[in-house]
Amino acid sequence: MTDRLRALVERAREVQMSAADREEQRRTFAYGNTHIENRYITREIVDEQAESLDVNKNS
């Protein structure tokens, strides 16, 4: 590993993500993985389902 890469990895370890950042990353991950298997999956569908799950969780 180069010194530059090592420094970047160390900086990345110190990043504190907000709850909103984590949620956006979760949705992006879900979209990326499901879209590979089903090209009809859209970001909008992922967002709708994520919001539905959040509403059910808070009920």
C-alpha cells in the first residue's frame, strides 16, 4: 500500500457519518444490488420501500 493510500484509509476511518448519510448509503446499496438482478428496479421503488419500512418500524 502506498503512503498516499494509507493516509486516505486512515482519514476514512475517522469519518463520522450522520444518520441521513447512512440511510442514503443503505438505499444506494439496496438499489445497486437489486438492479443487477432486476432492471425494472428503480431508485424510486427503493425509496418507497425504505419509507414504508420506516413507517412500519415506528408504528
